Amino acid sequence: MHILDTIRQKQPSLSKMHKVLADFVLKNFVDVSFMSITEFGEKTNVSPATITRFVRALGYKNYIEFQANMNQMVKREMEPTTEFKFNMRYVSSNSVLFDQIQDAKSDLDELYSKELNEALEASSKVLSKAKRIYILGSRTTFAVAYYCYFSLNRIMENVCLIENRNDDISISLQYVTKDDVLLAITYPKYTAFTLKVVKFFKDQGCQIVGITDRYTSPLTQYANHLLIVKNMLKIYFVTTFTIINALIILIGRYNPQAHIDMFDEENEITRRLGVYVTEEKASDKD
């Protein structure tokens, strides 16, 4: 039986403290798979002795055996389909909207760290000096990559979006040089297309900035600058969009007036072309 199914099955008969631990595992199973018993205890305010009794109640000899099983499960099955099924089955006493907001607040509260902030600063510096910035995301992460491309393209001229289409990808990559930088975004399931493109940029001698969910991600072996940003399907890419917004602001600060001038120019062109509906046009239609 799947370890999460075992926990759900046994949860009603568990003690009060064990139910707290079970609920935490069900909501944070990816994180738990990498936590020491001390870290688990600190996150739940439960003693290591109670955690040991909890894992024994689940049928494990000790926490090490429990964590090894969790780790195997995550590596094998912790993919969007697994998380999606869990979210569809999980029933809360609150509304879905309330749970979404609470989960987003919780993840954003835990997002900041000195290490991540330093990595953002270093990444923004590298990107600001690039001859061209290539942005890569595939399947679900393509939407995030496009948002990053659209936002950066409003203040910079040298931004390119790599799209996974049926035509020859070499057309998009034929002018890549070692002075270019790749910003790659990838989450489970990690796509072969993303890794193939990342390897190409690595072979060209390019700097690579990677946004991914963990240090065991296949992207980590290629990225020069790594931004570890956890992502949950339940609150899809909330943390990732936050990091991208911060990255864009930091890049903009390296040459603020030039970026402001380009932004103003872009706004003027959209005004002349009538790209957006203005209040005057809206009132005319009324």
C-alpha cells in the first residue's frame, strides 16, 4: 500500500499528537522526505520521541526507515499526477478558496532565506550583463517562462523566449554565444526537452540561471546560479512568480533610467496602436 494511503487509513485511530503529525505529512510529504527527525519536530512542535512512536504506529522500525520509504516514494511518484490526486481527495473543513489563500501565505512566509536572497542578487547581476537572455520553460512551466519573458521584454531589448514547438529548435538557438545567459525553469515532471536545451547552452559556455524545486533536480548539475523555489500544484507557482518578480526588479536596478525609458517608449507605442482599451473608448461604447 502507498505510504500516504497508509497514513490516511490509520489517521482516524491515531492519538491526538499523532494525528497532528499525520496531517503535516499529508500536506508536506515532499518536505518531510528530506527532513531529519529534529527538523520534523521543530516544524510540528512535537518531540522526537513522539515522532518515533508515530512512525512505529505506521509500521516502521524507526524514523530512518520511515524517511527512506518517504524518499523512495517522492523520487518514484511525487509528480504532478500524485499531488493532483491527493488534492482531489483531501477534504478540508474550510472552503477551497480559504485553503488556497492560507497555503499561499504559508509558502510565501517560508520562502525567504539569506541563501536565496544572495542567489537572487548574483543571478540578477549575471542576467543584467548578458548579451542576450534566453528564457526556457516547457509544458506547465512555459506559462511562467512567458510571463518572465513578457515582463523583461518591456524593459530590455535582448530577451528571447525558447518555445517547444514542432519546428527545428536549432533555428532559435543558432546564434547563441558564450556571452548569452539562459534562465531555465523546471519542476517535476522534469522534461527531456528542457534538459536537452540546458545541456546545449552549457556546451556553448553560457552562464545558466536555474529555477527549480530541490537540490536533487537534474537542473542543479548544469546551473551556475541556482534558485531553489518549492512549488505546489495546490497553489501553482505562487512562490515562483514571486521570485521572478523580485528578479525583474533587481535586474531593472542595474540601469534604472534606461529601463524606465524603454518602458515609457513601449507604453507610448501601445497607446498609438490602440493596444489597450482606454476609459474614453470604454465610455464611447456605452
